[in-house]
Amino acid sequence: MSTPSENKLRYLAYFRKSTESDERQVQSIPDQKDWANKVTNEHRLTIIKSREESKSAKKPGRSQFNLLIKDIDDGKGNAVVAYDASRLARNALDGARIIDLMDSGKLQAIVTATNTFRNNSSDKFMLSFFFAQSKHYVDNLSEVTLRGMRSKAKKGVFPGRAKFGYLNHPRTKEIVPDPEVFPYIKELYEIYATGYYGLREMSEVSYDMGLRNFSGGMLSKSQIMRILSDPFYYGAFRWADEDYEGVHEPAVSHELWEAVERVRSHRGHSISKWRKQYPFLGMFRCEECGASITAEKHTKKYKNGSSQTWHYYRCTKKSGTLKCRQPFTREEVLNQSIADRLQKISLREDCAEAMLEQIDRWQAEEGSRESVQIVELEFEIEKIEAKLRRLTDLHIDGELDMSDYKKRKSELIKQKIASQTRLKLVSREGVRVWLEPLRELINAVRERNLPTAGSDLLELRNFVAKVGSNLRVK
């Protein structure tokens, strides 16, 4: 290697190490500095300023590189020492800035480990070639990486870091459930699906469960929202604006995920705290006019500084046809009235036994039908898979544009996952899915294990929702 011998050259050193895997083979910054010290000592070069940074050069925007360019443009230095041309630029814009400084005469030389580029046409041509070669390497690597990630996605493997509740297996790199977090994901979905909790309350609930963010703190509302809205948790995922069926273990069923979606879209997040504070909201309608029942809080302040708060339920009087005359009802009165009605629900022992025996017969009869249902579901899944293959063929043949292809594929994947979820449910639990809740209800009524006034209002609401329908208040 030869170097410029002009004493008027003022050298600026630039050291860079990328944090990305595509450049891990390049010398570390300490190694680059050792090389620079050796070169400057051998050729008696004077470095007036050094800059270093750990950042990829694939895109413009490196802070220390921009300062290096500014130093040259301001006349503080007119030569550069860098281990390799790729340390300076791997994108077209930064490479062009270097060449432009040479064209303007502000940059006279660049010294690297293998070449010295002077400010003449042949050296600038070679430097431009090395910059272009570096960019080509990055572009080619990006294309190879993209093809590899797309191939993984087509195989059902999410081509990214594991989502919250999952881990990347240290040996196989497969996405597997995190045993400390995964079991709680379903519980989070079930709690939110009740409609009683907003995102802030869900953050508190998750913290009480022991769930933490990466810094050890409470999960934020945005993190909770990402968990509750990500199709990854029911077995699908979106990558590069396209939906895929995942091979990872789902945390929730497709039905539960859709239940959460309905709560999010129908009720919004601000209503949840009202649902928690006023648990009977949305349950009843006015018997006189048929309008919905709302709730209010009234606080009375006394002269001694104390205060007392009451919760009231009342008709919204928005039936549009009748003029309602119903007054307010205090929450404790409504609570007691509900409890009194529940206590009147009775079931003779012989009737309860007959019902339970019928449930047993249904379970035996339905057992033979389960095998038929399993075959039907398997056939349904095969039909969906055939549609997916046909859809891909239409897209490849140019008969279906990308937009329609992605839209139809997304719907088919949702249908397939829903059918697979039902198949797993039937295979694992069968008719117990609806027979067991019925059995539990009969036993609860028979044993008179009913919530009473003074018990948890949310528990009372849940029980009323189970045993009643078309509920009216007067």
C-alpha cells in the first residue's frame, strides 16, 4: 500500500462496526484502531480527529459519519483513514457524498487497508466501484434474507422474534410456549372477553398474575392491546402484508379471539370501567317502555366535610314511542331484588335427578355422532386447503391480483383455523362443551348455591346472565 506523501493532508479517522449480522465478519473497532495506529506510524500520518460508531451503513443517517462529512466540508480535514471502503458507505447516497467531496477538491485522499484512493479519475472510478460493490452485497443479502423469511412463512413458521408468551428455542430456533407466561395469555383473553375491564385494569390484572414487560415493569396499555389483537395467539400471523397459518401452538381458540374482537369493536375501552363500577349495565330493559337501563352516581356532601355516595339505576327513557314514568332505583335495592328472585328459583330433587339422567343419555347418544362430526370437519378442512391451493394457482397464473389474493387467502385461513379449533374441541371434549355447563347449572339450582345480597356484584351479574333472559326492571 502506498500513501500520499503531501504534508498538507490533514487526516480524519473513521471507525465503524455494524450491529447487524451481515457485517459481523468485519474487524472490530479496537482492531480497526490498531491498524490505523500502525499505518499512521509507518507513514508518519497525522490524524487530527477520530470518529467511531456502531451502526449499519445500509441506509443514510449515521450521526458520526454525517459529522465526518461536515468536518471535510468545513475544511477541518481533507483526507480520511478507514479500514475499508465499506466502512464509509454501503448505500448510494453516502457513497455519492464522498465522491462529490473529491470532485469539489475538499477531499484529497482515502487510505484503507488495501488501497489508497487519490483525487484523480481512475482512483475515483475504483472507489465508486467499491462503493457499488458494497451496496450490491447488501442488496443481494437482503434479497436472500427476504426469500428465506418468505419460505419460513409459507411453512407456517413466523419469521421474526417470538411474541410475548413464547420463546425462540435456543437450539432449534423454533417458537415454543414460554412456560412461565404462556398459560396466562388465555386467562387474559377470558378476562377481557367479559367486558368488565378496560386496558388500564387489564394492565393491573396482568401485573397481579405476575406478568412483566422486558424491563420488569407493568405491561402498558399498548402492550395489552397488541396481545389482545394479534392473530398470532390463535394460530395465524401476518408477515409482509400477507396472512399465514402458523405451526406454533395457539394460546387461545379462534372463538375466544373473536369474542375479544367483539368486545373491542362493540363496547370500546372507556366503557369497561363503567361495567366494573356498575355491573348490571346492559343487562336489563325497562318493563314499562322497553328502553335500556343506565346508571348514575350521586354524592352528597355534609357541612362537617364528610360525604356519602349512592349508585342509582334508571330508565334512559329513549324508547321513542312511550313516555316512561319509572323512577330511579338504588343499586342496593336492585341487588336485593335480584337476590330475592334468585332465591325463589327452586328445583325438586326428583326433577333434578331426571334432568341429570337425561344429560347422561344425551352424552351417550352424542358420543356416536361425534365421530361423524369429526369426519365432516376433516372434510371441511380438506376443502379449504384445496381452495387455498387453487387460489395460489390463480395468483401465479395472473388471473388474480395481489390485493384480491391476500384478501381471499386471509378469509380462508381464518375459516381453516376455526374449523381446526372445532375439530380439536370435538375430539378432546365433544358434547361436554355444552352438557357440562348445563349440568353445573342444574346442580347449582338444586343445591341452592346462588349468590345472595351482599356478595360480589360481578358474581351476581354472571349468575343472572346464566339463568335469565329478556330481563326487565320495574
